[in-house]
Amino acid sequence: MSDLTLKERLLNVLEGKEVDKVPVCSVTQTGIVELMDEVGAPWPESHSDAELMAKLAIANHELSGLEAVRVPYCLTVLVEAMGCEINMGTKNRQPSVTGHPYPKSLDDAAIPEDLLQRGRIPAVLEAIKIIRDKVGPDVPIIGGMEGPITIASDLASVKSFMKWSIKKPDLFEQVLDLATEAAIIYANEMVEAGADVISVADPVASPDLMSPDSFKDFLMPRLQKFSGAVNSTTILHICGNVNPVLDYMADCGFEGLSVEEKIGSVKKAKEVIGTRARLVGNISSPFTLLPGPADKIKTESRQAMDDGIDVLAPGCGIAPMTPLENIKALVAARDEYYA
């Protein structure tokens, strides 16, 4: 098994097959300022320029040793194409949504016929093709995107979305269905461009914002529809302490579940999900990877591997000011574990 390629190792482990060692990568955002300077691909320019986007993504794989290449660097690409207004951020701050197309009603809501030609979607698709050309067939490419629940809340605004979930269930379900359909179209186009894994970050599905009952009754069916319709391996990332919904997450049909350190015990989480999905994470991005030191990163990584983590990874998006050395320590921890 030691002759597995990086792609084979990651895909095999996510499919529940035995591998020689735990893969180490990031299924969440990977852009850091140190690498932006190193390769000349800063934010916000590399959010829109396919060549720069690819260059920055490849840099983290080549210079830190992370065993996958992941693009893009935010959760605003699809919602921008759907009509949201975006602040493109700065060199060390990700883009964010500043305006919503359907805060009052969904009368004119529809998926644009030219969705895949709008906004930054063409740049992301082109970046995936460039990455594949440059890294070859044996390195996995992870296409990242906002999940259906977060898309729905961005289209309506979080305030309206939450209000509709209680007072206007018809609108609530309508915007969820619209978001899910758009997400499937975009995800499959990323797969067509060359992505091996689609990693969905859906922070608004967190128990911090939506009740476990809402997750089970309304969110889970949309996530199941998404995972069933996307032509690749899929990973679901939800922020926060997801223990109240972890059992439901495992029934959503994603091969991988990406979790933060807030879940507490990796062992217990593995017991909950059983063989339904593989666990990805959960080294703290803000409290371990960002500040370090390397010894702490290695200690926490060893613990996660002892407890059975399937893919060693940051628990959430890598903070842009994280030193490259700290990401290298994550990779070194895995290497030393199997030495």
C-alpha cells in the first residue's frame, strides 16, 4: 500500500478503505499571506485571476507538504453569481457578503441561465484546469464551495432566513431548494473541470444558528440531495460544536465530515458516525495552527491520530496570517507518527 499516490490515499480513506497512513491536507481554505508574498499571488487579486488562484493553491501543497490542492479561498463565489453583493476583502481578510438579492420575497428568484459564466466561477473552473495541468494526475484537487444552507441564507439574508424558518416555512423551503439546485450545478462543473473532491462548508447549518430539529427536518434532506447528485467524493464541513447534529450529518451521504476542535473527543465522534462517514480535522486553526508552536501542533496531531482521525487537517479554514512553518509542523507530525 505504500505505493499509493496522494490521490489514491485520500480517495481510498474517504471511501472507507484501508490505507498505509493517514492523509494530511486541508479541505478548507489554504491561502496564507506568507505564500502570497513568496509566489506573488496576493489576495484579493488571486480570488479573481485563475493563474494567481492556481499558483497560490499549488504553493501550499509544494512548500508545506499538504497532500492536496484546494481552491478557491472563500465562501462567496457561487452566491456572487446568484446576485449577492461582495466585499472582496484585503490581503489578509477573505471576501464577505454585503448585500442580498431576495431579503423580502422570492418573486423573481431563479438560477441564472448563464450561472457558470457569471462572476468568478469561470476563474475557479480555469484554476482547477491549470492546477491539474501543473500537478499531474496523482495529486488530489479539492474544489471548495459554500453549502446549500449558507447559500440560502446569503440569498435571503441571515435575518430573513431565520425569520422564514419560523414564520414563513414555504419561503424557507423554497430558498433552500433554489440554493441546493444551484450548488449541484456548480459542484458538478468543478468536477468536470478536474476536481476530485467537493468540500462543502456550510457554517449556517451549525447548531449555533439552526436547531437540531431544523437540521433533521429541513437541512438534512437538502444536503442528502446535494451529496447524491454530485459526481464525486464529497466532504461536509460545519463550524462549531456539531455534536448535537453529528448523527444527522453522518446520514447526509457525504464520504467525509470535517469538524473543528470544538467537538471535543475524536473517539466519541467516530463512535457516533460509525462506518457512515470518515472524520476529517480537527486541529484548531485559530488556537493551534495560527499561534503554534510546532510542539503543540505535533502533540495535538498525534492525539487526533491516536484517537482515529481519518484525515489529519485544520479544523476550519487556515487563518491567513498562519506561518508556513506551522503548516509544515502539521505535515511533520503525520510523517513522524509513521516513522
